[in-house]
Amino acid sequence: MLSRRLALYLDLIRWNRPAGWLLLLWPTLGALWLAADGWPGWHLLVVFVLGTILMRSAGCCVNDVADRDFDRHVKRTAQRPVTSGAISVKEALALGGGLALAAFGLVLTTNRLTVAWSFGALAVTLAYPFAKRFVSVPQAVLGIAFSFGIPMAFTAVQSDVPAVAGWLLLGNLFWVLAYDTEYAMVDRDDDLKIGMKTSAITFGRLDVAAVMGSYALFLGIWTAVGLRAGLGWLFIVAIGVAAAQAVWHWRLIRDRTREGCFKAFRLNHWLGFTVFAGIVAGYAVR
């Protein structure tokens, strides 16, 4: 029984699908390197890596509780532990609360401003699942939630949130809009039936153009920040590789097949890793 419960809890937090927390991790670490003007030190690296994993896992718990009545009508999500009844709402919320507290414990090892920003991150994490009922492009709310690690990286290093952090957050918001619209394209038919609001529905036939425009804005903003930080040719090469990946994603989503859109979404963490690797390499040879 214990091993079965553990397996259910791991399924609830998507432990066997790490793409979710990797999508949060790479821009957060990229911001951490930029804030520190290079290597940030082991303490902050551990805090932000573990904190990202814990908060993503807590967010999954909250999301599945909030969406349980909708998820049973979507083939891809009907067997999620909370939706299927394998895990109760109280269990899921207790697990999510415990994970969030563990993440907060890590934040407490930084400074007061970072602690203060963590409350904003928690608020947006809790609000996002309900945005899908009221906001035409809830992916924008997710973009803010998935970008909170960026200003927190700057507060942890500099005890300040400079304008460059805002630009990085804006750029990352466009990346989230790109890949989560691809994700929403997978479930568009089911979401239309149950009345869920998504960017894929709002954009309609402009969905592919919106995805590619969002990729361009993300890469353009982060490239400008990287060049301003003095990163060199290795960073530019990495941006070029990331742009090539975005073009490949266009080939995957242009026919709007479920399989192609889902594959493009799942592979986005490699695009994020490429940009992060370019930042690290740029500092290494600067």
C-alpha cells in the first residue's frame, strides 16, 4: 500500500514528466547567472534548483484539484490521480502545502526581499488554475507565474529588482505563451466542449503565427539582454540554435495535429536549456 500511495503522489506531481519543472528552471538559472554576472555560487544554485522543483510540484497539486471537474472530460487528463479519485482533494492539498513550505524554507536562507517576492509567486501560482475560467489568454497568467524566479534571482543576488529583470520576465512570458499555446492546441476540441478558455481558442487560426511571434519576441529580448551583459559569440551561436529549434517547432505545429503540437510542447525545455547554456558559455569565455 505504501509503494502504491507513493506512486500516486509521484504521478500527481508529474515526477516522471520533468519537462514541466525544466521549463521553469532554465530561465530562472539564466537570470541567476545574469544577476551574478557569472557563477552565482553553490548556495543560490541549490536553493533555486530545489525551489523550482518543489514549487512546480506544489503547483501541480493545486492545478489538479482546481481542474478536477474539467479534467474528467479531457481524454489526456481523465486519469489524473485527483480526477480519477485515487487521491482525495485533502490529500492533494496537504501534499502541495508541504511542498510549498519546503520551498519557503529554502527561500528563508536568502534575504528579506526574496522572501517578500516569494509570497507574490505563491499568490500567482494559486490564482493561475482559476484564470482559465475568466481570462481569454490564461497562458499570460501562467507566464507571470513561471517567470517569478527571474526577479527572485536578482533579489537573492543584488537585493534589488533592476529594469533588466523586468525585460527578462517579459521575454520569458512570451516563451511561456508560445509553448503553452502549443499545449493548448492539443486539447482545443475538448476545451471548446467544456467551455475552458485558452490562447489556442482565442487566437483561432492565428494560433501558429502567435506561437512563432512569441518565440521571436522571447529570443529577441533575451538576446538584447545578453549582448548588453557583454556575452559574446558562443551566446549568439546558442541563440541561433534555439531559433532553429523554434523553426522546427513550426514544422511540428503548422498542421495543428495533436501529436505534432504535443511533441513541440514537450521539446521546449531543450530550447530553454540552449539559451541557458549560451549564457553560461558566454560568461565562461568573456
